[in-house]
Amino acid sequence: MSGAQREVLLDKTIAEMQDGSALIQDIGVEMDRTAAARSAMQAEKDSTERDLGDISDQVSRLRAESRQLALIEAELDLVRGAMHWTQHLPVKMVPCRRCM
């Protein structure tokens, strides 16, 4: 092999090594981008889960308030239903003999 052939072969090998090095750098950059995207997606997922938890808590509180309001409405209905009976009671009620 002549010196010129060796030099051509050496230049070719160096060029291939540089191409391989550039490819490795490109892969590293893409891996960094992928990791950054994965991290951003995880942060978004965590934020969404917190928001859903907050919404779930709020829904539970609203349901509890709704049950309380339903009980109050039922009590009011009972009072309204009993009001017409109070009209038939004497103005002054005499206590029973046991209560005296």
C-alpha cells in the first residue's frame, strides 16, 4: 500500500469517526430533549392529578352541603305541615295533671 493510499484510507477513517461522533452527539441531544419532554409531561400529569383531587374534594363538600340542605328542607316541610294544627289548639293550654 502506497503512502498516498494510506493517507486516503486514514482520511476516510477520520471522516467516518467524525460522522460517528456527530451521530452520537445527535443521539445525546435527542435523549436530552426526550428526558425534558418526559419531565414536562410528568409535571403536567401531577398538576392535573392535583386539580382533579381538588375538584373531587369540592364535589364531596357540595354533596355534604346538599344533604344538609335537604334535611333542613324536610324539617321546614314538617313545621309547615304542623302549622295548621296549631290553629286548633286553645290559646292558653292547661298543663296535664302529671306535669303539675
